Amino acid sequence: MTGILDRIASPADLKGLGPKELAQLAGELRKEIIAVCAKNGGHLAPSLGVVELTLALHRVFESPTDRIIWDVGHQAYAHKLITGRRERFGSLRTLGGISGFPKRNESPHDAFDTGHTSTSISAALGFAAARDLRGERNKVIAVIGDGSMTGGIAYEGLNHAGHLNKDLVVVLNDNEMSIAENVGALSNFLNRTVTSEFVHTMKKELEGFLGSLDRLGRGVLKVAKRAEESLKGLFTPGMLFEAFGFEYIGPIDGHDIGRLTETFEKVKRFDDAVLIHVLTKKGKGYPPAEQRPALFHGVGPFEIETGKVLKGKGGAASYTGVFGEAIKKLAAEDERIVALTAAMPDGTGLTPFATEFPERFFDVGIAEQHGVTFAAGLAADGYHPVFAVYSSFLQRAYDQVFHDVCLQHLPVTFAIDRAGVVGSDGPTHHGLFDLSYLRHLPNMVLMAPKDENELQHMLKTALEHDGPAAVRYPRGNGYGVSLDQTYHALPLGRGEVLREGSRGAILALGTTVYPARDAAEELAGAGIDLTVVNGRFVKPLDRELILSLAQRFDRLMTVEENAVQGGFGTAVLELLEEEGVTGVSVLRLGYSDDFVEQGEQHELRAIHGLDAPGITARAREFFGK
């Protein structure tokens, strides 16, 4: 039998399909998504959960004239498949392939670039306001998950949208599961679901009837509305959204295409702000993902038949795992240590800590701004919080790091995971800016380990420091070095000379230290004898060591896995300028002034010259002159 997906080149091809064909197409989409994710990895469970929702949206609305904006974008795979990208779908998340997230430069059906959470309502409201300014009449739809609704920006968007009362549709995709189990009072509130579209329709018709009557009818309407609100407030989340000025519909079955289509057709005729509450099952249609939705939220390659995840390179422990064990061990020695995460206990390695010290562990939800200020409050009252967070997500809380932590010189430690390139998630998730956006903040201590063992000691250093400190480390496995069982604090602001040479010096940081040392060993055979320094600290710099190198050599090279602007190399240049050092040439290696594409970590480091061969080539040219 010919597959229906083979006949779908655009959303317009959905219009003529009947219920049985749509159900068959849903199955084919799931099969295709599972096959590609099994090979490439990806956000499998979220995309499987919204297949019927995606079909209903595109069947009713007229994309790209109507704007469909996916929050985060984890769930957009079916959307990509039916909007002209079926032929390229096998390249998902690979170097040069299509993105795992909506991208405007990929398709006119991708209205807005996404990758970070809770942004869809604000963006959609912007589209709605722009439409009204032009006097047009297209629909704007934001699709946001219940997990994303724990982010504060979602409520800022709701608040403004309700105030403006624009023609805007918000679809709340409620699967009771984001990356980890949702936390907070809101999550509990959303689970109060005993209303229906029928009730909504009847209510609107009754309001219209009573409102058309005389004063008595309008009085009855006021009493009825008060009674309805009291009852609804006890049992449903509708009252919350109506308080923001939205009409509330739901909850409805998110896997019933007929019901979804009927609801969207009715809402299409509305001209005010509407929220449709849809219930879906994460991982729908693939039992391993249904049973373990957290594992299959963002999963690596796996066996389709068994759901067994295929491991990457073995042997060495991951930086995340080493951090998790180290913080647990240090917390056993110091009851002031508490740990925080923003909805990522597994991803940041804090699950063992949470099990061991549940009363000292806090998951703040997808709310990095709140998390940083919450940590500041803990620190101000005698505790030493460790906020484990991905580099790209800490960007969302920059002002709180400045205002609530550094300005008050509070002992908060930031364990910054996924620093540097992270791989297939691409530019929204690469951690290439943390050195630049943290280095200039007064009172901040900023360091990066050369390997997983040094990470343990840097964590100890940060926790003994009576002020703000950040340790940034990469995604993935370490080098397999021996792990010390006793941790010691490193001398603050002191680098480490790994190799002595006579021709010049390479000052490397973090993941670039061992490649820089390998480059120096190779160049030594060609008569280019170089000193190699493990910088360790970006702030404070090892001024004494760097200035001594500038006295010995007329050429210095810095290497870092960060944007070259404002990073470690820039700090070295600033030091030389401050000290009036002249006659020294400095070559800075890092990522250039551009957003780095998606691809495997080793591919990206090679492309940008930050692996051993790349450093060797640049050093040969620079020092060999």
C-alpha cells in the first residue's frame, strides 16, 4: 500500500484526507520520526506526543499565512515532515543538515526560531500586533507545553496578551511531563481538568441570551458568572487563564484528530484571545518512550526494537557525572551546601544529591532567573548554594547574577555544564559566551578545568571561596584520568605550567589544554619548542605567570572554547595593556564572531581549528615565522 506521507508535500495536501487516512498518516509520521531519531538521536518523546495535534493545526489553519509558533521546538518533527522537508529529514541534527528546532531560514512554515523555553506566547503576541498594525486578518497560534508554563516569561506574555486582547490562540499542550517531572503549584493546578468544550460553548450561548435580556437577565448573568468562577476555581485551571483575559477551552483529547479539528475550526472564527487546553501523552505510539518519557525526551541513537540506548564512547566518566559525585561528597562534609537545578536534575548530575540530601535539594522549574535570586537568598542567610545549570540557560539570568549575587558578593557557586560546543542541538544550546558574560562582573571567580579530576578540585575551590564563583566544563566524557579521592582547593588565580619551551608560549583553557599540549609535542619535533600553560583561572588571571612569559617571549598564543571576543584571550591582552607591555604579539584562538552551526563536538572543534591538528597548524604558522 502506498504511504500517505509520500503524497504530503505541504500542509495543503492534508485538506482532502479523511479520518482513516489521517490516522494512517499519524502512524507513518511516528514511524519516520522513530527511525531517524534511532539513527541521529533527538527529541523523540515530545514530537511523538503531538503528531495528531500537528495534523489538526495544519489541516485547519493556513500556514504559512497563519503563523504557528512552537515553544522550544522539541516537538516540531512532524511539523517539519509535512512542510516540505521530508526528503532532508534523515539529515536531522547532523552537520549541514536540518535543525532539530524550527528555523526561519529553513522554511516559511517556521515562523520563529526557537530552542529555549517559554518564549512562544510573547513572540506570537508580537506577530499578532504586527498583523493588526498592517490591517491583516491571519491567525497566530502559539503551541506551548505545560513544562514551559513554569517559566516566568510565559506569564509575562499571557499578561500582556490578555491586556491587549488580540486575536491570538494559545494551545497548551499538557502532557504532565517536560524534561523531568514538572514541579510547582502551577503544575498541580493544571491537573484540575473537569471542563469541556461543550461547557464552554453552552456558557457562551447562555451569556449571550441572558445579556440580551433586561436588567433582570443581566443580574442573573452576574450571579451565574460568580457561581461558575467559584466552582471552576475549585476544579479546573480555566479560571487562571480567564483571569489573564483569555477564553478557556478544554481540556480536550490531544490524540483525537476529529475533536481537535472541530475545536480549531470553531476557534478560527473567534477574534479575541483564546487558550485551548490539550491533553497528550509524551512518547505516544512508541512503548519505550511512553514508559520512559524523560529518557526519550532528548535521546541519543537507540535500538528501535528494544528501546535500548546505544552508548557513545565508553570508559571515561562524564564531566556531569563527576560533578554529581563530587558535590554529593562535599555536601556530606558541609551541611551548608545546598544544590539547585532548573528542571534538569538528571541532565546536571544532581539526581544522586537529591536522593542523598532531599531536604537540601531544590528544583526551581524552568525558571533560571528565579533560581539565581533564590540561591542569593540562601547565601545571604548562611548557606552555600550550588546552582548546576547549562551555560546557554544561565544566559537567561544574567541580571540576577549581576544584581543579586555579584553586587552583594554572596557565596553562590555556578556549576556551568555544557560549556563550549554541545553538538547536534546547535547554536541555541552551545555554551560559547559564558566566559565573556561573566568575566567582567566584579567579585566573580571564573575557572575551567583541563580534565575531570581538576573539576573536582575546582568545585572544592569554589565552595571554600567566600564569594561568587563559577566552574565551567564541557558536555560529554572526560579523559579517563585518575580521580583523586581527596579534594583540595587550588591557589586562587594560579595557572599550571605543563611544558617548558624556548620559542614561545601557548596559554590554553579547559578543553583546549590537552590538544594544545599535543600540538606542542608535535611541533617540538619540527624545532618549534613551546611552553604550554593550563590557564585554569580566567578571573583572577595568573598575572605573575603571564607577565613573566611576556618578558621571555615575543609571541603568545591563547586557546579557549569560547567566543574569542571578551574571553580568556581578551583578558590576557587587557593585562598586557594595563601593565604597559609592548613588543609582544598575541594570537587568540576561539570561536569567531558568528553563531556556530550544529554538528558533533569533534566535528565543530575541527572545523574551527580548536582540536590538536588545528592548534598545531596555527601555532606552526605563528611561532614558525
